[in-house]
Amino acid sequence: MIELSDLPLRADLVGQEPYGAPQLDVPVVLNVNENPYPPSPALRHEMAAAIVAAAGGFNRYPDREALGLRSDLAAYLGHGLTADNVWAANGSNEIMSHLLTAFGGPGRSVLTFTPTYSMYPEYARNTCTTYVTARRRDDYTLDAGLILDAIALHRPTVVLITTPNNPTGTAVSLDVIDEVCAGTDAIVVADEAYQEFSARPSAVELLDRHDRLVVSRTMSKAFALAGGRVGYLAAAPAIVDACRIVRLPYHLSAQTQAIARVALAHSDELLAQVRSLAAEARAFEAWARSRGYAVVDSEANFTLFGRFADRHRVWQDLLDRGILIRETGPAGFLRASAGTPEEMALLSAALDEIAPTIEGDVK
């Protein structure tokens, strides 16, 4: 049988591994920042009914412009936005791919600030865009001077500012984003995948001031729709048009559009757990500090904590107890998503149980 090495694979893909956090069948899954609360039975029935209704037209292609969904997303975001300001795709992953396909490519670069989301270099690689980075401050925050200095050095066409940042949970103020947008002609993307968990205002408020600002969002986290695969952006209509040029035909299925519109119609219900999940994360952080762990101040639904001399061993010890968290971020740290109160209690108890074996590892 033919092997991968026998194929004429693109040179920059040789030796690469597929992205993917572990998907394991364990009692407590806290590794990919999912919302642990599924849609209610009543809402699931409404989603099912919407799919049944859509199925009557499955012999036809879906609305390739997804205008109904884009209108609903614009209404959710507010600030006078319309469907012309919104683009939707299969998760924020495809949103980022559209942006880098449109504004990146050979001879161009995308700049971001590490540590940050581990998929960014893959978006760049897949679109043949040069990936360049600058280090965040020691507390993992960003200021306008740091960002603008990096822009002046690297001359990117796209700048990714993740707020709150994954995996650290640290956020960027609107003043910083405003100053950066005023100081560059690059496309500035505020990646707000975890915005609903933060008390800070959204960069959507700045769209009427900056034509090259893009605000990227997802329905995977706050809306508990990770399985639905819906991401979207808000920007000037010209940026939306650029994404329309590079999208694949009929990229967003009829059933995806139908489910997302039902979810948006019930946003109050689906977002009801956002505050409690943020509170669970903050409570876990307080607990971790009380046990002597180093904890990064987070404004998202996850916590980065450590430091461990051998974080993989701690990760494995937790997994052996049926608890899956994420081995990611700066050396010596682990990341735990906010779960239900019962799940967080199990995580805390497991850490206490293995503490005698890791006490010497914690710095």
C-alpha cells in the first residue's frame, strides 16, 4: 500500500501532523473550551424541526450567501450592522482561512503575538502566507506600542489580535485596538471567539471608525454549538466581498444555516450559562492559587495554571482518573476549560489527590 512519503506532497507539508486535541471517551472532558451544557430538549426539537423543513429542499443547493443567517447575526451583534457587514462560515477556522486566502498568500505575511492559538500557523501554512510573531509581555498582555512596533518590523498585511487570548485568557482593551487600527494600513483582526465570557466591550464598537478592522466570532463556545460549526465576522462590506470571492461554492450547508438561526432566535436561553461558566473558571483560579499554583488572569471560560516541571505527567495522572484537560501554552502550564460544578469539583479533588506526587514540580 502506498505511504504518505510516496506521494508528491507539498514540500512545506512534509513531516507535518494533522491538528487535533485528543478526543477521548472519559467522564470529564475539559480540554477544548466547549460549553458543557447542551441545548435544552425543547430547543433540540426546534432544531430538528428546522432541519426537517430544510430537508424539503435538500435536492437544491443552499443559499450560498446565507443572507437570512447573516441578517440574524447582524441583529445579534447590534450597532447598526446589517447582513452586508457580516460573513458566516464553517466555524471561525474557515473565517480565518477566508481572510488569509483573500489578504495573505505568497509574498505576504500575517502577524500575531505568542503564546496564542495553535491553529494560526496552520492557517498561514495552508494559505501560503508567511507566519510571523512577536512575544507578548511577561503577563501575556498586549499594548499598542508593542503591536505597532511589531507591525513596523514585519510589515504584515494581516494582524491577528486575540481577545480574550487562547490559551492565556488575557484580553486587549478597545483603546489598544483603536490605536493600532489608526496606526496601520494592515487588516486588523480582533479574534473574539471568547468575547461573551468577558465583561469588556467588543471591538464591534470600533467598526464604524476603522474600515480595515475585522471582528471574528464563533457560535461554538457561548452558544454551545461546537457541533454546528458556525463562525462569523463583522467588518466593512468590502471585506465581506473579499471573503465572498474566495469562499467555496455553497460552503455553508442548509442544515447548518437552519440550526444556527434557531440558536440565534433563542440566544437568551443559550447564553444563560455564560456567566456561570465564567464564574466557575474564576472560582477554579482562586482555588488553584490557594494551592500554590501559578495562574494567569483569564477573561475566558478556561484557566491556564502551573508551573509543572513535567506537565505531561500531571496531564496523564489526571487522564488516568478520567479527567481530560489540555497540555498547551507556555512551558510548564496546563489549561482547563470551565465545566459544570460537579466536573470542576472532580478536577480539584483529583489535583489534590495527586498533589503529593507533583509538589516538587510546582514552581
